[in-house]
Amino acid sequence: MCIVVIAGGPNKDLSLLLPFLRTAEKIVCADSGADSLRPYGILPDEVWGDMDSISQETREWIETNQIRTSVFPVEKDMTDAEICLRSVPKDKKILFVTSILGRIDHVMTNMLLVMRLAQEGRSITLTDGTTWVYPLHGACRWYAPESLLKNENTCSLIPLGQGAKGVSAVGMKYGLSDQDLIPGSSLTVSNEFDLIEKEHGFIMKDGTMLVIVTPKS
């Protein structure tokens, strides 16, 4: 179980996330994130934000179902999404549902935000329902969930900050062995899962990087 935080923005496919939504310990929507949840008849536990982009229909839905809301000023130092994410207790796993094909400034900010939260010791995964982003920090091992092991998926490593040290691949089509990765290199874009193998993932000795699993087309 995890706490699901749903941000606003377009191009999220919550139909692919229904198993997570139905078993979530808690669902928190950031402003118009509630708009994307309403069609599935699943009630959020809370809606946070400045409420500047939420639809009138969703406002009425929230009021009718007496869903708890926390309203913040439009002008503030954090986005609605970050406020929601930081409301989650540090010992809880977070599934952050947000747009990856929306405004580039929001997309980049959210990608870096999940990396920062991971560095702070949080367990967090980002997805729009189709693409999955896993922030890795320090010495760690990451193995792909079985649900993502498909021929049509590609897996890329995006090093951030000072890069990633001593990265090795496990069960991947293109091998890596104790490789140092620097930001801005395309070396580790578009790897593939070798489905003959039993485990698929990466081992990192130190550094920071995002693992992004997404359809090839």
C-alpha cells in the first residue's frame, strides 16, 4: 500500500492505475488533480491547493461528498503538488501521479522534485499511468516490477547532479559494468529488458539518477 498524490495537468491515464487507487492507504489530490480522479468514482481523502484550476463540477462533487480541503493562496513559494507531497509522512511510500507530457517547466520541476525527495530519504515513484520514473540515490539496487517487463517498453537512465558512479546492468539487452554516468550523455537512453533473464534492473554504487520506463513509440 502507498499514499497516492495526484497532481493537475493533462495526459494522465488513471485507468491504468486503478489497482493502486483502489488499494491506496490515502489519496491526496492537488487542485485539478481531483478533476482527473472524479470520472472513476473514487473519492480522494483530501484536496489541497489554491483551487484556481479545478472545475465547477468537481467543486460540487467535493462539497457533496464532504471531502476535506485545504486551500492555499495562489501566490506561494511551492506548487500545489509539492505541498501535497510534503504533507505525506516521511515513512510512507508515495505514488506521485502527474503529467509527463504537459508544461515543460512543470514536468522538469516534478522530475527534480522526486529526486530531491528521494535524497531526503523518501520512497517515491512518479507516473502518468504509462511512463514510470524511479529516482535512485546513493548505493542502491533497482529491479523492474514484473508489470513493466514488456517488449514494447524501453528503459533509460538519466544521471543528475554530479552523475552516477559504478552503474551495472542486470538482465538488460545492453550491458553496463561498473560504468560512471555523467549528466547530458545519451549513453544510457533506450535500453531494453532481456526477457530471457529472471531479473532486470541496475546496481549503482553512488550518485543520483532517474530510471525511466516508457513505451518505445
